[in-house]
Amino acid sequence: MVAALAITPAFAAPSVYPVGTTIYTPAETWNGYTVLSLLREPGMVVIDMNGRVVKQWEGFNSSAGGPVRLLPNGEVIGAAGARPGHQESLKLVQKDFSGAQRWELPGDAQIEGEAGAKQRSLRPHHAWQRADFPAGYYSPDATPASSGAVTLVLAHAARTLPAVSDLPLEDDHLLEYDASGKLLWEWFAGDHIDELGLSPAARAAIKSGAGAGAGPQQRREFDWLHVNSATYLGANRWFDAGDQRFDPRNILISSRQASVLAIIARDGRVVWRMGPDFRESPQLMRIGQIIGQHQAHLIPKGLPGAGNLLVFDNGGSSGYGFDTPIARNGYGGLARANSRVLEIDPVKLELVWSYAPVGFFGTNISGAQRLPNGNTLVTEGPTGRIFEVTPQKKIVWEYINPAFANGANAVYRAYRVPYGWVPQLPRPVEQPVTPPGPPGFRSP
């Protein structure tokens, strides 16, 4: 168990510091374009290894609808629009290289729009995936199609479930659509609360609405679970060996508020779970309590570590029913003032690799991508810092987002793609960047 923090650390920073690419060792990196989903301004930016902006698309909203993704023909897909008072977007859209819209998924939910008028919405938030692109990033064994694919959407649903909570809920809702927009499958989190390993104290806290006004939940309904990632498992060695829990069509979800990860089978059952209480077994105790995590997924086939679980363990505070001094009426009793990137064997529940240096702390958003050379691309979202780290934990590329909006440069998520995925652009020149040591790093 992670104990409550007795002292909240104070952080200080200079008012002037470097931005752009600050470290770049071309011989040790997996070179390509880096796709940035900006948090505080709509749109998506593509940069080269030296931090030069080579392409930008407008009209996307990552702060409400999750990351924007690049397809191998230079087209992009992401969420568009926003619903005030809710952390959600309105629809998914696909645009070509010129910015023209090629496809949209508007959904069928009826929501209250401006002046009380009803409008149609998909209600997407945080995550969506294509069935042929399960982790949402490049691997040599999966080439996503530009059209015709099944799409998985993580959305909100307004529900009243007295068995879950006394408050009206913003329940997490998984929906699967074919390319024409026909609904193929759906799943509601609230119907499976008994399968999530929540203690009686946690159930009581959720029942009373504990934490309903905390953190990202400042909205009209109770976002009780706050699922922030939902991914197909994709082809994996566990299923190949006969473990039916890891059927490639099954879906891995991650709940920030409850600090639980779970695999959902096609019949709706929770067939695998990690958390919420990491005291549950000696294996989980060795991993250590996960808190407020983001972007949980299985590393895709064709990449080093394929089949292992990769997750950005943010830290901060979360969790229901943990009796600690900082718990707010049963919510937020887990706390830690640093982050970890974890690679976990999901069958043995063993820690395979981790990155958790002193001072590393992305309190929200953030994520990690396994690269073909074995390195890991990490998004430290709140600070706008993206870096590539080797298995030996050496940083070989680092970029600080220079685009500030309202005093912040946060990046929701970053992905690295091959240069060939944007055939409309010429291959850029790669120039090493070696930062000077502290004595030589000064302004004139």
C-alpha cells in the first residue's frame, strides 16, 4: 500500500528554459515523425526529430475526445467538437492531408446543446481505436487501413443506477461501429461493478458519490469510474498459447478513479483484472500500487516486449475506500508524488521493465509507446515534455513543446510514426543535438 503523503512537495522552476528538441542522438533513436495531440488548443502537430513543425491539422479536440492519430497515407483521425460541462467531444472525424473531411462518426446519443436544443452526439472521451490498429501506434506487423475498419469508441452514457450510486451517473460506455456507422456491440461499466474487485468500503464511497467534485470530475453527473483508455488486445502470444482471456478482440480498459485495469470479453464479462488494491497478492505488491494511470495497452506484435502490458502510472491521488488521512470521504486515499512507466507480464503479474527516476511526475494525461528498436517514447503530458528512453534508461531524444496557450504547454499524447507514413512530405535532415553542460548553458 502506498501511504498518504505527509508533506506535499513544493516545486520551483525557472521562468526561462529551453524548448524544442533539447537532446537528439540519431544513432540511438528510432527516427521518424512525432505526432502531438495538443491539450490546450485544438489541432494536431507533426514534428521532425529536430522539433520542426512539418504539418498541422486544425479542428480536433484532444482535451475532450482523446488523441489524434496519423494513418499511413498521411490522413488523420480524431475527436471534434466539445460539450461544455462535460469532458467529452461530439464525434470522430477523418481528414486527408489537405484537411478535407473524408469520414465522420456522429453517434446517436441525444444531448442538450446551446439554448437547450437537442443535438446528436457520439459522446466520445479519452480513447478510440481501430480494430486493425489495436494499440493506436506503429508496429511492423500491423498496417491500419484508411477506410473500412471497425471502430471502438469510449463514450459517456447518462444513467441512473441505484446499485452503483445515489447520484446520477456519467457511466463509461464502450461502443463498436462498422465503417458505415452501424452499431455492432456495446458495454456499460455500471452493469459490471461487481466484477471490478472493489471493497465494501470502496462500494460505499461510490454509493455516496465520494470524489464527485474532485479532479477531472467537475461536471453535472458523477464520473464514478473515469475510464481513460480502452484498447483492443490485438494479436498476442498469450492467446496463441491458448489463454482465452487474451482473445485479440477483447478490450483492456483502465479506470483512473478506481485504479483498476480490466479485460472485457465479447460477452461482457471481466475476465482479467489488476487492482484496485495491490495488496491483493504478493505479485501485485512487488509491482507496487498503481495510481491514476493512463494509456494502458498490450505492446503490439512485432515490437520488443510484445504482449506485455505497458502503462503510464501517473501517481497523484486516486482510489476508493482506502482509509488514509488524505481520503476525501472515501476517495483519493492513494497518493504518490512521482510517476512510473511500467512494463508488466500480464499473466505472471511480474514487472519486466520500469522507468521512474527522481523528479519524474506527470500528474495527469501522459502515456508511453514502445518503439521498434526497443526504446520507449514517453509523454510527460502536463509539462509538454516528450522523450525517448532506452531499455538502459538513457534519454536519447527529448522535446519540450514550445506552443504555450494560457500559460501552459501540455501535450495530451505523442506518437512516433515512420517517415513513410506521410508520403506527401520530403524526408527531413537529421541533425544531432547535444545540450551543453550547466556551466556553458547560459544566455549571452
